[in-house]
Amino acid sequence: MTIRPPLKFDVIRPKVQYYFHFDPESGDVYGCSIQQKGHSVEIPKELAKQVQNGIRRLTEYKVIFKNTQYVVESKFTVTQKPQNDLEQNISVNKLIYEIVKNDKEPCIRFRLDIENKKWDITIDNELKTVIKNTVKQENNTLKFFATTQNNTSVPEYTFDVDLNQLCDQGSVEIEHKADSKPRLFCRKIYNYSYEVVQ
């Protein structure tokens, strides 16, 4: 009679991805999990374990949009700046951003046809891919402010862009509600470009 050796089972561990969930306007991190939902950016397993074990805190990190992708940075990273740079930035509003022509980076592009009073809004493929891979939420709307050339403190009108619709269709048209060429502002979340065609 032969004795069968004991059965051995290998443990198969699935690969698990970890994500920081963050507010795209402030960059604040408000959660860490294995679910990709809302605005999420992938993080290393080691960092996720440190957060789960209380070695690191979510408040120590921020998420910024840099070079066509979301990047996790420590809030305590010190960057040296010359004194004159610090003095020049005192009056700059870091939340509101004026959109100007941008040919260097993948962008959400605003082309204003003054004659037909229409905004033609498009998105570059590289940025579209980043957004589709990062943002997992149904309601993803961005607000934009059009002002007159000489008074930027009061919006002439505002309009919303549904980012999910823009990514799916590639372009969106919106009515321009003024007779003059406006300046365009928004919260700085992605890269943008603005030009006027006559």
C-alpha cells in the first residue's frame, strides 16, 4: 500500500492597487482605499500601509496636476526660492487662473468665434486619457468665468463644462453671451488654452 504525500496548496494573492482620493481644487487628500472612485491617484503599497498603520497622515500630502498627470507630494517639501520671487508672488491668487494661449502642454482648449458667438471647447487626447483614468465620478463639472477686458473682478457671465461629456465627445459648443472679446478665468485644475478666432 502506497501512502500519498500530503496535498500542498499555493496561496494566490491578487495584486491590489491603492489610491488616494482628493479634492482637485485644493489638492487636499481626504481618503485612502483600494477603490478607484471620484478623483483618485494611484499610490505605492508602502505609503498606503504607512497611512493605514498611523505612521503617516493624509494631511501630510497634497495632489497636484503636473506635466499631464496627477502627482502626490508631501506638504512639507521645502523648495528654495530667491527673495525677489517671494516678493512678486504676494498678490497672486493661487485659486483663480487666467486662461491664455498654450501650445506647450496637453490642454482643454477654448476657441471663441466672436462672429458666431460660440465657444468651441476641445480636449487633447493625452489629457483626455489622464482624466478618464483618474476621475471616476458621474458629476464632473468645471465652472468658467468670462469677464470684460478692463474689469476682471466681476464676471460678465459664467458657464459650466461637463468634463465627462467633453471626454466622451471630444468637443462641446457653448454660446458666448456677450458682444466683446472676454478674458477667461477658472480654478486651476488642469491645463487650458484660450484663443479667439474672427
